[in-house]
Amino acid sequence: MARANLLSSTIRLLDGPQTLGRGRPFWTSFALVLVLACAYPMFADGYDVGNNVYFFNWVFMALGLSLIWGYGGTLSFGQTAFFGVAGYSYGVISTNFGDAYGLTLVALIASVAAAALFSAVLGYFLFFGRISGVFLGIVTLSVTLVLERFMAQTAGPEWQVGTARLNGYNGMGGMPSLTIPWFGGDIVLFPDVQLYYCTLALLVACYLGLRLLVNSRFGNVLVAIRENPQRAEMLGYDIRVYQLVAFVIGSALAGLSGVLYTSWGNYITPASMGMTAAALPIVWVAVGGRSDLTTTLIGTLIVLGGFQALTIHGSQYALVVMGVLLVLTVLIAPRGLVFSLGALAGGMFRRKTAGRE
Amino acid sequence: MAILQTRDLNKWFGGLHVTGGVDFALEDGEIHCLIGPNGAGKSTLFRLFLGEHLPTSGQIFYQGEDITKAKPFERIRRGISVKFQVPGIFKALSVRQNLQIALQHHRLPEELDEEIDRLLEFLKLTDARYQLAGNLSHGQKQWLEIGMAVALRPRLLLLDEPTAGMTPDETAATGEMVQELNRDGVTVLAVEHDMAFVRQIAHRVTVLHFGKIFAQGTIDEIVSDERVAAIYLGDAHA
């Protein structure tokens, strides 16, 4: 009985009002997309599959930004700071301790925890100091740029943590890939089919977990704070705590992206925390539609794919296109292109089933 | 016994003395209206009660306890609730969600649905429950916010011009709502300009002028006070 209650309340949260995609049509398409994503490696070359994990790696950071910015109403320009902190932490820890006994998984958890801790300290001063709006954006951007500058000057031999050289602007490389201990011998997650399935599973788990979160009581309050912070506080909520928790969760997801990226390419550089890198998550999330997890996810994958295609096919203007895309989104569909299309489709569907709710 | 009391409360904004040594006592169980010309310091006094401003000097007591430095959300948790002048609702959320957010902090999950339905009926918003709050009429928005304030089951309800922009019918209905709440034991302090509304609900009236308490009494005493007429009612009736 208790278990049945738990199940029904979980379903209610997954399908709650704070997420755009709801009901049977949405979950049918969700299942379909998931099946296609699972089937994809059977029809593609392992090398390509491994390369395309790259796209998934960034989505965690985008979902985190959607939580902080889209749901919480706080523009953080510093997702890349936590990406970098976690990426470098993973590099240092895994280089020093190696990949035996599942130690890379410990390194993953420790690195994400480091990013979360860093964001908790920074966020404490931001939110309890009542810094908001554009100032919060400026402070978080400054933090990531400072980290980039700092890492860029670590080329000398004195910048060594244990056996791990930081290598300044050349970037840090050679750290082991994530490795899962297994009975018949460790499974090393090289950019190949195994890594694809692991990352996909992680992505689905994070996406569903965030859906639960934003439709929970916590998510209700977070959205209320975005809509009207004064009213939310005057309902008895300590809004600083809610904003801080959302910031830490979102930043930890950026950290997860950092670890996955570093482990995927066995490489991280200070440029991953630079100005260009810091601006890109804003573009992905804004273009898709920041105030919804699903539109953020779809938008991020589309924009990343487009960006990749432009870069590969010789255009030096890929970044300019990104900028133009952001401006157009703000002018034409401020809530996001995918979001607007989704809302349109949803509206048409709702009209058909009006009165059922 | 006074539920809310101030002792020599002062607030300066730079060289401007907006609250000047106010000693104010709100009796438990009354409906009290705060009136005064524009710029009399009504809103500032309200913000001092809520903790949105901190006083330059003086003290505020709620149920005998000093809350002068308490944060706004701490005051709300002690049983004070507020309805703002401009409806402070969550426009992008449905009416139902607005009430849920107001309620969920204080109620068990299994009580929520029933409580929301009860409030919707009290607010005459049952038919509009799935609408976005931003699409309601102005009067309905005001009611929704009153509902959110009431959802906290406050002991003290602060209303900042609750009938601003309402039609006479809506104003009268709001007055009945306030009286019903008062009968259930809620003390009410309202800033109000509409004298018909004040006459409908107020047990006592305080007139503020230049940040000081100018006069206090029943509505009839206030209306017949020539000094008050000179600064406020005279102008309003002219």
C-alpha cells in the first residue's frame, strides 16, 4: 500500500505542472526517442558512437543551467567555472590514484563534490549577500575568467599536484578514462559503445531526477521565487536557501559535465573556462527554452549538432552564428525556439482535449 | 492585549523623517484601518511591520516578543501575513498552484487538495482554478492574493489597500471576506483610502500625518474630528 502510494506520487511528480511535456503523447514519444537512442549504436560505427558521446557530455551542464536560470530565475554565467573545477579535479585525482579498483569512479564523485562545495561557498556569499540580477551574472562570469587566467599560468614544473602536471595553456592530458570494475576484468569506458550507454543512462537518470525535483514542493517554491521573490518570502519561505540549493545542484551538474568531458577526451584546458566557453551554455539553454527541462535538452543537442556541423565544414563563423542565434531567439521567441514550438503544439492538443483536466 | 505594538518607532531616509516616534498598539481581534494623506508614512510603517525596512530606532513587539530585527520570513512564520497593494501573485502559474505554494509549507500533503478547494470556494475562484493567475481580472487577482495571505492561517493579517482598483460590488464582497476572517479570530490591519470600505469594516481608525499618529478612534469620531477633516477628509470630500 505504502509502496503503491510512493509509486503514484512519483508518477504525479514526473508528470507535474512545472514540465511542459506531459501526458500519454509525451511519454510515448519519450519512450520512442529512448528506444531510438538505445538502438543507434547497432547501426553505427563504434568510433562514431564514441565521438557522439561528446554531445551528451554537455547536456548535464545545460540542464543545470535550466534549473538555476530557467526555473530559479537567476542567471549564472559561471557554469564553466564548476565544469573546470570538476574537470581538473578529476584529472589530478585520477592521474595520482590510477584506474584500478574503481578509483576513477571515486574520482568522479570527489570531483563533482568539489564543484558542489565550491558553488556552495560562492553561492552562500551571493545569495545571503542578496546579490541578484545582472550583478550575479557579472560575479559568476568573473569567477570563471579568474579560474581560466589562473590555470593558464600553471605551465611551469612547480605546478604539479603529486604526479599530475597542470600544464598551463597546453592543457592537462593523460588522465585515465572512467573504469568500471567488473568480474571478468575492468570495463574501461573509452569513447565507444559502452561509454555511450553509460552516459545515456546517466543522462536519463538526471533528466528524470530533475523532473521530480522541479515538480516537487521545492520546485514549486523555486518557480514562485522566479515569479515574485517578495511574495514568496512573504509566504514564509527563506528564499536564499532555495536559491542556494538550486545553484549548488545546477553547478554540480556542470561539474558532472566537466568530469565526463575530461574522461571522454582524456584532456582539459583552461580555455574550457574562458569567455567563449562561458557564453555557449547560455546560448544552448536560451535557444531551446530555459524554463523547461525538455526544451533545454532538445535545444542543446540541436544547437551543439549545428555548431559541430558548421565547424567541421570549414566555416570560421560558427561562433558568429551562435551569437546571431541568441539575438534572434531573444527578439523572436524570448522563451526559446523549441519552447515556443512545444507550447504551440501543446496548445493545439489541449484544445482537442479541453475540459478533461 | 496588544498583538502588535511599537515603541518610539523612527525611520529616517537620509534627511527625511518618514516615521516619527510612533507608539502604536493593535488590539488582538480588532479590524483596524490606517488612513492618511499621500506621503503620510503609511506604507513605510507597513514595511517596518513586515521587516522589509528596519527602523532607525525604536522597537516592534508581536505578541509581546521583540521582532524589531526579525527577517520578513521569520515574521510570517510567527503568524503575520500580508496582502500587497499591487497583487503579488505568481502570474505564470495556475490559480491552484498559487494557492498550493501558499499552503504547502504549513500543511500535510494529504490535506492540501481539500484545503485548496475550500479556499477556492471562499475566494469565488473555483471555476478559474486552472487558469493562469496572470489572466484573472484585477478584482480576482486581489482576491487570489488575499487567499494566499489567508492560506497561512495568520493571527494577524496586514492588508495594503486591498480594494484598490475594485468595482463597488467587488469592494463590498471584499469587506465581507475580511469580516468573515475576523469572526474566525484574525486580527486585521488595513491601509485604505476608500472611506466607504473603512466604514464597512473598521472597529478603530488611526490617522497618520507626516509620519506621526495624528488621531485615533472609531470612524465616527474620526469623521467628526475637525482637525482630521482639515488635513485629509476635507480634501477628499472637496
